Amino acid sequence: MTFALALEQLLNGLQLGVMLFLMAAGLTLIFGVMGLINLAHGSLYMVGAFACAAVAAATGSFWLGLVASLACAAAAGAIIELLVIRRLYDREHLDQVLATFALILIFSEGTRWVFGSFPLYLDIPPLLQGAVALPGGAQYPVYRLAIIAAGALVALGLYVLIGKTRLGMRIRAGESDREMIGALGVDIRTLYTVVFALGAALAGLAGAMVGALQSVQVGMGEPVLILAFVVIVIGGIGSIKGALLGALLVGVVDTMGRLLLPQLLTLFFPPSQAGMIGAAAASMLIYVMMALILAVKPRGLFPAAHA
Amino acid sequence: MLLDVSKIEASYGASQALFGVDLAVAEGEAVALMGRNGMGKTTTIRAICNLNPPRAGSVRLAGTDLKGKPSHRVAKLGIGLVPEGRRCFPNLTVHENLEAAARPGSWTLERVNALFPRLAERHAQMARSLSGGEQQMLAIGRALMTNPRLLILDEATEGLAPVIRQDIWAAIRKLKAEGLSILVVDKTLSELLPVADRCVILENGKSVWQGTSAELTADVQDRYLGV
């Protein structure tokens, strides 16, 4: 294995990590602040991807599509929060899982109804086409680097929003004592809608950006949702910092595992078997990592203070 | 009247806790809400703030009926609550606790810091690491940051060291002197009575006695507040 290949895969891992962070940030915020398990978060990712693909196809502009993905996912998030989710805050997690699972079915069938079963395709915008040379000689797509940069910007923005603004202070205050923040004059219902729409917009952004790398299709959100849950469990539920670190860890470990494990196993098995066993082991790797981390830190790497 | 509570009844789940509480606080007045443990003081306060809305009777703030208004609307209309147990946000710093509650008005961070210089010294410290007395100062400061017309203190100095109690009472006296209306619950009568213009005593969820501090004779104290 060359240095160039390792670097390329490391960047791919970071890019996967960033995408998972965008999903996990909203998921962990919604769980941490409202105590809600939202299985429909993957559907919001899909909404973002479809909105971007549809608007980009209609207008010819990826950037308008990106704006549309943020707007549509945030709007979809706000609408389901107002109609469904806010009835679930005081209910048990099982009720939340059932209701948000129903939302997955509704979103999936609704999307199939509007767009049909065939996948949509989204082109990488001209500005971000092409590749840059990495040290070691390999070429790496600019678009994937842009995704990493976008994730870094979102992480920074969330850090400022949650850590430094009055809105962020109120969100964190609501996390530790919902009734008290209400008794101080903060409209917690509106605050929850805002948090939910924000989380939805981030999921939509992730969906739109990934839409240009993969096909945009119904059901694309669910595999990512499962990984995002792994991320927030590793990072510590409710912690944005944990979501960032967990996402990068899962992204890099998953990607590097798929590269390295089959090669490592050739030391013990003939090449044909090593490839097969390695691939299988690699797909389990993040779950093994999650189990190990939870064995040492049962509440994740950065447990939220109130939990 | 700034606060006018009339014949409120309230329940916790199936069990009724208030059976008719009347009390009033005039502009600039300090009223002590008294009674033995379990007589309904905290429930009355929670009912006024609509944290546990009364099921009968009425609560009016400066003439506005609070019925059906969510607790955040009640707070915005001008009630600043310092709850029993203080309930500072443990995962926020002192500064953030104050900032999270802030609404425009004459109470600002500077003014709260001037009232409680200890809070200024600890502004970057997490609320969970404060002593009980400092947390109480923070809870009062936080309620003041909402720029209330009426400050409600539930167990103003419960569980605090005597020297800290003095600081809290000094602050309450200062707030009263500045003209803030106050409804206060506390067990230290020697401190409470000089501050309070009037007293309301609850027994078994009913207001059973009202009068000035001077009228609260040893006899009345024995009858309603003695253990």
C-alpha cells in the first residue's frame, strides 16, 4: 500500500465522518435537548437530497439546489415537529420510535409518489469539479475536499451558536431544566421547533452534498441514520463535541478498516479468503469499536453534563 | 393591585393541594407567604406561575388574567421566580445562567453583579460548582435579569449558612427599597418580618390569616406556625 492511497482513504474517511457529523449533530441535539429519538432524521436527509436534485435539474444551478435543500429540510422538520413530534416529548421512547418510524414510511412513499422509483442524479457543480494533487502524487476530487470544508464550517458555526449565543445558552438550559427555562420567560415550544428545524436543515445539507456523489433515491437516509446513531452513542448523547469526534472516528475507522483489514489478514489467510473475511470484519469494525468504547465509557466519550 | 390571587384551587394529580387561597401584592409591597411545611406555599407559587395551573379561582397580574397562559407568558408579563431548590442550570456558567434569562430592562449583568459581587467573581464558573449560597444569589440574579415587576422567592434562604443568609436578606431589603414588589417564603421569621409589609398564612391549602407584620402576634405564630 502506498502513502498516496493511505492519504486518499484517510480523506475519504474524513469526508464520510463530516457527512455523519451533519446527520449526528441534529440527531444528538434533538435527543439531548428534547429527549426525543427521531428515526425520521434519515428521511430529512433524503428530503434535502431530493430537493437539491429537483431544483438543480429545474434551474441548472447546484447552488440554488443547495439552498433549496436547506430550506425544504428545515421546513419539513418544522412541519413534522408542529404536527407530530411535539406530541411525543412527554411520551416513552417506544412511542417515539413507533411514530417516527411511521414518518419514515410516509416520507418514503410520499417521495416515491412525487418522484417515482427511479433514482435522480445530481451533478457536481463546475466550480468544484476536478481534482487536486495530493502529496505522493495521487489526485483527489475537489468536491470531496469541499464537503470536508463545509463540515468544518458547520462545526464551527454550531460551536458559536450553541456555545456563545443567547439562543444556544437557552437550548442548553432547556436541556437541563425544561420547566425552569419556561418559568424564566423562554417559549420552550418555539425553541424546540427551532432546534428541530436546525437539525433537519443539517441533515438536508448532508443529503444534498452526498447526492452529488451517489444516486438520490428513496430509502437513502436509513443506512446513514444507523451510522449516525452509532456516532452519537460513541460521542455521548446530547454532545455536539462528541458527535464531531464520534463522526470522524467512525468515518476514518470504517474507511481505513475496509482498506487495511483485508491486507492485514493476508498474513494469516490465503489472499482470496483474506479479502472476503477482511471485508466482513471491516463492516463490523465500527460496532466493535462502539462496544469497546462503551465498555470503558458507558455514557460515551463526551457525555452531556445533565444526563 | 399588582398581583391578585383569588380563591385558587389546585391539585397534584388526583390529590387536591389548594382549597381556596387568597392573596394580594401591591406595587412596591413585600408580602410574606407563611405556613408550616406541606400547607401549600410552593403549590400556591407554582399555581401563580402556571407551572401547575389552578383549576379554579383566578390569578391576575396588573389586571391581566393569567388563566390559560403558558408559564413563559406569565414570566414575560412580569413574574420573576426564584424556585425552591434554586434550580440553576448546572451545565451553564454563572454568566450564561444570567444571560439565558435576560430580557430588556433596567436589570443588566452589571447591575446584578453589583448586587452580588460574588457572582461577578465567579462569572466563568459552572453553576454546578457553586456553593448553595452562591447558587441562591445566582437564582435571584437570574430572576432579576428577566426584569420582573414581581419577584417571587420560594424558600429564600433555606439550607444556607447564617453568614450567607445575611447577604441574601440584605439583597432582598435593597430590592424592596428600590421599589420592587416581592412575594417571599422563608422560615426565618426574625429576618422575614422586618422586610414584609404584610403576611399571609396558609393552612391545609387555604389562606387562613392575613395581616401586617406587626399584627402577627406570638399568639398567631403559635397557632399557625408553631411546630
